[in-house]
Amino acid sequence: MSHAPIGLFYGSSTCYTEMVADKIRERLGSELVDVHNIANDPISNIQFYQHLILGIPTWDYGELQEDWEEIWDEIDELDWQGRTIAIYGLGDQEGYPEWFLDAMGYLHHKLVNLGARAVGYWPNEGFEFEQSKALTGDETQFVGLALDEETQFDLTDERLDQWCLQILREFGLTDG
């Protein structure tokens, strides 16, 4: 079985993270992206991909989404060396302003410490929140694409358009 150059792995409880995964595949093309719901497909399938897109929503007070929580320890047993990751996170900046996109920050921190190279950082301009564990050290960027389907759903498509082009460049999969 042959695999696309990019593996997209997501966990989704309310279908928003899944819908974003589908939008990313639409933009990049199904020949470039294989999509995996981690509730159904083993996370060990990352071994088939050098380039990974990971989708994770933040729940309640900075909690991991349940499917990610279930495999959290398993992630440590996988080989992340030489893999390039781009993460997108979903959160609610108005409902949970002190924990906006924290789960994306946890995942990024874990994978970078395991040897993955992260791309796809996103400016934090245009967001209103109090705190986030998903910010870079200088706090000017998120460690992945920040999406808020609760209060900024109207900006999602435009953000996805830009981010998909950005990660293709950063993955080295485009001429531009």
C-alpha cells in the first residue's frame, strides 16, 4: 500500500477538527494527504510519513481531547526523529480565554522534545485571549494554526488557505 507524502492525524469530539482535516485535504489534494482519525487508526501509522499534520482541539480548562488523551503515552514510544510536523488547534478564546489552544501547546512541546521538527507557526494577531500554552517563547506566534470555530468561524477558510500554502513550502513540497 502506498502512502501520500503527508499524513494528517486528528482527534475530534464535535466534528469541527474533523471538518478542518477535510478542508486541509481539499486544499492540498488527496494525492498529497492521507487523513487518519486517531479514534479509528493507530497513531503508530505515523511511521509511514515524513511530513505530518496533527489536529487537536482544546477541551474545557486546557484539557486534551479524549482520543489524544487515550494515546498520549503511546506517542512517546514512536520515532519522531526526522519527521516534520505542522499542528492545527481548535479552541474557544471567549469561553476559555485562560486556556486558549493549550492542548496544541502540549502536543507541540511533547513532539519537539521527542525530536520532531515543527513548522506551520501562526501569528497571534487577531485573537483575544488571556493565556495560551500554545505560544512560542517570544509569544508572538502560536506553535501551529490557531482556529476558533466558536467566535471566528468566518476566518477559518482564509486562515486555512494561507496556512496550507505555508506548510507546503515549509515541508519542501512546493516550488514556490
